[in-house]
Amino acid sequence: MDNGIVGYGTFIKEIKELIYRRQYEAMKKVNTELINLYWEIGGEINRQQIEKGWGKSIVEVLAKELQKEFPSVQGFVRT
């Protein structure tokens, strides 16, 4: 599909591939940051449980509080 422009088909294909590659790289970075966030939250919960003697119920309380504050964010549930 050259649209009457010499080399346009190849050019647009390369641009589309570039966009797809960058979108994929951005998704990987976001996923990496989310994994790091969840590990950090888990570490903080564990530290607080050890230092303050909090039981397992803190996880459910925290999950509910975070769901209220961040309703569009998935992943703040007790598992």
C-alpha cells in the first residue's frame, strides 16, 4: 500500500513496528515497577507485623483501605 508515494508502504510498516516495539517496552517497564511495588508493600507489611506484632488480619484491613483510596488499581486484595 504505497498510496502513490514511492516507498511509503515500507516506511509505514517500519513506523508501525517501531510503535509496537515501544509500546511493548513501556508495558514491560510498567510491569516491572508494579512487581517492585508489590514486593515493597509486602516487605513493609512483614516488617510491621514483626515490629508491632500485627497479625494476619492487617492484610485484609489494609487491602480494603487501599481499594477505597485507589479504586481503579487492581491487585489490592487479600490472597
